[in-house]
Amino acid sequence: KELANAINQYFVNVAVYDEDSTQYEDGTSSCMNSLVLHEVLPEEVYRYIKELKTNVASGYDDVRVAPVKAVASILSPVLAYLVNYSFLIGIFPTKLKVAKVTPIHKGGNTTELTNYRPISVLPVFSKIYEKCINTRLMKYLEKYNILSPHQYGFRKNKTTEEALIDVKSRIIENIEKKMFTLGVFLDLRKAFDSVDHNILLLKLSRYGIRGIVSDLFKSYLSSRQQFVSIDSKKSDYLSVKKGVPQGSILGPVLFLLYINDITEVQYTPEIKMFADDTSIFFTGSTIQEVEASTNVYLSKLSGWLTKRTN
């Protein structure tokens, strides 16, 4: 248990909580539209239950997918009622906010905590709840073109192949114009763990997630807990005050919204994003021009990222 506690402490504290984040000023343009969470029908819940993968680990409550699927027709009306009630009062169930974390060794010295990555498993019913929310959220985001067109991660009809084709075409075009192209490839360290909840909620409000729906997302993010399990030994439960939930349905989409305005950094070059992997391309008539514009932009981008991930 001592080892499990040490690893859990490390995972929880990967990103330091910033008490001053409430002073953050967001420059994101406000959306005039607002997200409305329409009623969930039992048939929809039934479909989501049947879509669950059976061969996955159970959460802290030891509820497995197979038995849930077996009684899907019985559970669907009950779960639909509960989800709709959550939509009505703006509260995400506390029991669904506990993650069971298994540390996976990435390589290197086994005594170094930095050589482990967390695999989080949430309760089965949490995934069903989140699917109901996520379906409505994504329809809203796509309908009003809120997500950056440069973002290819976790989106339908957007692929890495499409991004590569766009980049290749642009480089070939620049070569034909006798222009120079420089590429910078960023992989944000611990990106999902570094999301500040206060900043995220502010951004969500700018994107039209307001009122009782905002309360629901605030409830979803707050009071989350996790424990580490090693060979049936469990650590103590610890609160998670930062980051989007690993292993969740909503986490990836919330992260996309968190970095959605990265393309609004002053002097924006050609950018292609796949979640936290960002490729930036600079073009100029001389190498010196490209280097200068790259350095100016990266300096501004560094400041942008520091405000949001420290």
C-alpha cells in the first residue's frame, strides 16, 4: 500500500494547482448561442449500453460491462431518468467521479516514478452518462463551427491523413514559389493533466456553455477522486484538482476546447493539431525571414501556454 500511495501522490501532483488562476483573463470570442441538453430517451441509453466494449476492466465499484449489457432493456429507462434529472439540476453523480488507476511501467528504472504512466478506469455508468452529454455537446460544437478547423483530433470526418495531405500540398506550393518552409512540432507534456478547471469553465462559458449546463460541467470536473491499485493493493483516495479525467468520454473534447484558441495567438502561421500534438509551419522568402518569424511566434506561444498550463 505504501508504494501505491507514493505513485498516487505522484500522479495527482504531476500538475501543480494554481490558486491564482481565477485572475486569468480570457481573450476567447464569445459565442451568442447556448448549449441546451435535450431530453435523453431510453432507446438512446440502450444503444450506448450495447456499444460498450465488453473486454474492459471494471471501475472501483467492480461493475462489469457484460452484466450491464445483459439487462440493458431494464436499466435503460432508469438511467435515462437519472441522466435527465442531472441535466435538470446541473449535478453529475459523485459516485461516478472516482477513477481506479493502474500504473504501467514505460521503461527504465522501476524505482523512478516518472517512468510510470497512469491507466484510469471509470465506472461503466459514468461512460453512459458522459456519452449522453458528449453526443449533445459535439452536435452543438459542430453545428456552430466552434472547434478550430485546424483541429483534427477526436472529430468525425477529420483524420491525420487529411492533415498530412494539406501540409504536403502547402509545402509543395511553397517550393514551386521558391519559398522556404520551417516546421515546428510540439507535443505538450502532461497536457491533459495540466488543464486548469477555472480557466476551462471560463472558456466553456465563452463557447455558449452557460447556466445549468455550466453547473453540470463544473460538477463533473469538481470533487473527483482517484486511487492506485497494484496487485490488489489499493492506495488511499486522493482529490484530483486539475486536468480533464483520463479514460473519460468528455475529457478529450474538453481539452480541445481548452486549447481551441491557440490559433488566435498574434501572428498565426499554418497550424495543424491532433489533440495535444501540434504542427506549426512558417513560410518566408529567405531563411532569415522564416527564422525571425518563428522565434517571434514561439515566444508569444510560450507565454500563451504558460498562462494556461502552469
